[in-house]
Amino acid sequence: MTAPRVAILTVTTNAGPHLAAYLAALERVTYPAWELWVVDNGSADGSAAMVRERLPAATVLENGANLGFTGACNRALALLRERDDLDYVLFLNDDTEVTPDFLEPLVALADERTMVAPKTYLAGQPGVLDDAAGTFDWLRGTWKRRVLGRPEGPEDRYAHAVETANLSCLLVPVGAFREVGLLDDAFFVYYDDTDFCRRARAAGYRLFYEPRSVVYHRKGATLGGQASAFGCYYLARNRPYLIRKHRGRAAFGAFLVYYLATRAVRMALWAQEGRWDLVRATAAGMRDFALGRMGPRREG
């Protein structure tokens, strides 16, 4: 029996400091039927050349500018979804390190209507989980039971259905991109994964967590993390966009009251700490959402 074909899709943006470890881990993968697609967002550090040198069989697409995570992925997905010899696309961050046998359990649990996420640990913290899969609170616009930084427990050791997963590592049937569509490019980065999972599940796709598949994630190595001006801007802008997109007017109104109150408190705490960069970025994100400025950030 022929193993299902998997295209691993990665976006790089000046990934030099961690890209070698990412590629070295891929070189040890035992699954027989995979290929690598890398979309480079205008890196100035030779990231694209490093991929070509280490894995010559990889398909590397280079963008002249930073198209964001969504724009870069969509460039590849538009091509991949037309392939009739491809079964799955695996989103995989360039700041992850996979274990050699991580793909086999994902493919074994997946099918043409089932997406699968692995167990993801924070790199360098044995047994400590990343918030890669779980349940989303649509009242507050955040993880319902946040697992980031939590030691794994018994409930993390068996496969089960989940509501959402991030795209640091997620196996998706290629047919989903024909039926559900590509990533919403309005996000640029952050919350695009929650949006895609909700759209896919609404179309009848299932989503499972498979702990036999293990991945390690250097959280924030690619974008600087959520506690950076970059992260604060896109999180502040995209979170209300996500809720408005998927919830009714009354639910969005209730969310907005909660959101504005909690952002005011958070910004006040940052101001006390002297983190005016985070205050300004959050205010700019909230302003741009109100003005309908989505996609890449417009300076000024």
C-alpha cells in the first residue's frame, strides 16, 4: 500500500538563527512520502539559500516582500490544492524541531475529512506544553483552558477531538483548501489558524489531537513573541476581527465591552513598567481594526 503523500509547508522570514536545527530534524524524518515547500518572505539572511543547500529537493518560493504568514502560505496552497497526487498539507513552523517518527501517527489518524495536531512541547522545557491545540472561548476571544507553560497531565496522553489548533504544526487534508478556501489574508499573522479551523469544522471537517506525534517549539523565535510590539499590534487588531467575523452582533458587542476593558488594564500595566512600545502597538492595532485596516500594518 502506498503511503499518503504529505507536503510540509513552512514560511521563513530571516530564520537563520534557528533554521539549521529545523532542517536537521527534517532530515531525520522516517515517514517515506513527504516533500518540503518553503515560502520565504524576503529574508535578508540567506534563509532560502540555506534550505536549497541542505535539502535540494525542496520547493522554495521567494517573495520580494514580507507577505505575512497568510500571504506566504496562500501562495503555496494555491498550487498545492491543484495537485491530484497529494493527500495532505502539513503546516510546520520554522522554529520547531520534529521527532523522527512524528508524521506516522498524524497520517494514521487523519483521513480526507480529518485534521490532526501533534503534542507540542516548549523547546528546552521537558514535559511543558505549548498551547497548540484545545478549546477556544468565543465569549472572550482566547483559549478556554490555556495550556501554555503547563506540565502535561493524563488528559494530554490520549488522542481526542479538539476545537482548534494553531498552525505551528497541523496536518490538513488537501481537499479542505478546495472546499473551505485558503487562509484569510486579512489577518496577515495571528488568529488566522483559529479562523481556518472554525471554517473547516463548520464545513464538516474533524480536528483531533494525537499525542503519539511529538514536536518541540521555540515559541516566539520567528516573530519575536506575543509580548513584542509586532505581536501586540496584530493580536490587538485581529482578535476583534475574528470575533466579529464568526459571532453575531450581540455576542460581538458583549465581547467588545470585555475586550476594551481588559486592554485598558493591560496597557496601564505596561505603562507602569515603561513598556510604551507595547502600549503604542496595542493602541495602533485597536485603531486599525476600527478603521478596517487589515493585512500588513500601515505605518504612520
